[in-house]
Amino acid sequence: MDGEQDSSKKTKRIGIRDVAQIAGVAPMTVSRTLSFPHLVSPETREKVAAAVRATGYIPNRLASSLASNQTRTIGAIIPTLRNSIAASFTDGLRDTLRRNGYHVLLGNSEFEPEDEEALVTEFLSRRVDGIYLTGSTHTERTRQMLRENGVPTVEIASLPQDPVDMAVGFSNYDAAYAVTRMFAKQGYAKVALFTTFTRNNERQQDRQKGYSAAVEEFGLDSDPRLVTEVAMDLKAAAQNLIALLDRRPDVEALFCTGDFIAAGALLEAQRRGIRVPEDLAIAGFDGLEIAENLNPSLTTVQIPRHEIGVLAGQLLLDRINGLPVGGRVVDLGFEIICRESTAKNLPRELAFTSLQTKVHQ
């Protein structure tokens, strides 16, 4: 009987006062530390953290969100989990939000606007305080939901003319144009393009358009067989380089709109005894760590991925807190990092193409 009575007793729920007592601070201080850690001293944060660990306290976010009408969460949607590029954008977002007591709910759309729409619907149903989207290719219903709900929204990695709310990125068109122009100025006339898939991906579409515009302007070989869509991995890049050389053995340079593709092509060229850049110049895109550690080192387009994520997070926080936002679209630019894979009589003024930050209303 006693055993039955014991088993029926409810375990005492740990409360904020228990944490405060162990930490030796006021309950209000515990609440402030958990919600706004940047507003308290490091010593106080450590005391409260130790007390939370000791008690196993779990904050009641539902109660606090009902009281404040905020969930302190941001819904972030990225196109893929299969490479680190999207992660480096969201790292900047997460760092900014965590410092201000916010958390990120992550969703993966697999480059499908309908999947993105479903994730936006789910995030809105959970009353997130803001939405972070990769790119500007969305369904009309996604745009309508976001605008009608009035939730702060930021699109990253491109510069849409009609953003849902705010956007932070760079010109994919200008970056691809600049690389192709660089090849032309170096004396290459037969420049091939390896782009990742362009379906539902305006970033890659713009890169292909920038390449095509430079090809036309500088009178380069416009053979459509020089342009190929390639999966973002080393093996696919190697296979497509073999096919390209079979189609156009006279190709002189290769521009890849991703560093992983460029790395795969470079390694395959070396396996085949093709000298880079003497026989085939190669340039990449993204400015990943692998680019500077290849031999020869890889010329690439450096884009400020972390900085874009940081600014995206700050814009969301400003909008959530009712602060003015300087402009709807912020262009953080890009930089061409010229390395050994394309070293051939490069004028100094073309070695680095850096755009100043631009803000558009």
C-alpha cells in the first residue's frame, strides 16, 4: 500500500525560484539571464548556468511566450544539408541570435519551393518571431503568407528586386561576369562553365547569365557545349571534366560556380597529366578553405557568407524590436581571390574585385 502511495506521488517540478536560490541571485535575474544573456555579467551567467545544470531546470517557454507575445525563435530554411556552404551562412545568423537570447529552428527545402512553403507554414504555426530564407525563389503563396502575417523576413545570398521584406547578399551575376572577364583579360578565348543545378535556384541562374554576358561582350567562344550543369561533388566534377575534354579538347579555361566542383576538376586534371594553369586554367566560387589548400591553390570568388548571416540576424532583431532598418536590400559584395590555378599575366587591377557595401531602399 505504501508503495502504491509512493508511486502515485508527483515529482516536484523545479522552478525558477529553486534555480535562483542555488545561484544566490533573484528570480528576476535568472529570468533575465536565460532570456537576455548579453545583459548580465559573465559571472552571473556562470552562476545561473551552474544552478540550471544542478537542478535540471527547463524554462517554460510557452508561458513566457504567451506573456510577451514572442517565442524568441527564428525559422531558418536552407536549400540543402549536403554541403557546408549553407551552414556557413547560418553560423553567422545563429551567432547573432544566440547572443540576444534567440534560437534557430532549421528546415531543409531541397531546392523545392513547395517544400519551402510547407516549412514556412509550419514555422508560422509555431509563431516564430522571424523567418530566414535562402535565395528569392518562392511560391506566390509563401510570399502572400509572409506579407499577410507581417513576420520579419530576410532573404540571403541574392539581391531580389522585390524582396518579401529584407534581403542581404551579393550580385551573383556581377561575380560570374567578373571571373569570365578576368579570363578574357588573361587571353583565354575558350572558357567553359560548370554550374550547379539552376532549377529553382536564381543564384546559379544569375551566375550563368553573368558568364554568358561576358562571353558575348569579350567575343569568347560561345559554343553551348562549353556549359554544363554539375552536381556539387568531387566525383561528378571529375566525370564532367572528362566529358568536356572529349567534346572540346581545345578548352583553355574552366570556371566552376562552386569550389567543390573546381577542386574535383583540378584533381582529375592532375590525374590525367593536364597542367594547371599551363594547359587548363581553373577558377571556383565560394571562397572555401579547400581553395587555398589545393596545389596549385585555387582562384575563387570570396563571398562574405558569415557576414551575410550576421547582418541577416541583426536585421531580423531590429525589425522585431521595432527599430528602423536602413534599407530593404543590402549588397555586401564579393572579392576575386586570384591564386595559382589561373596565374597568367593578370593585371593588378583585376586581381581583386571588391564591391563596397550598398544599401537599396
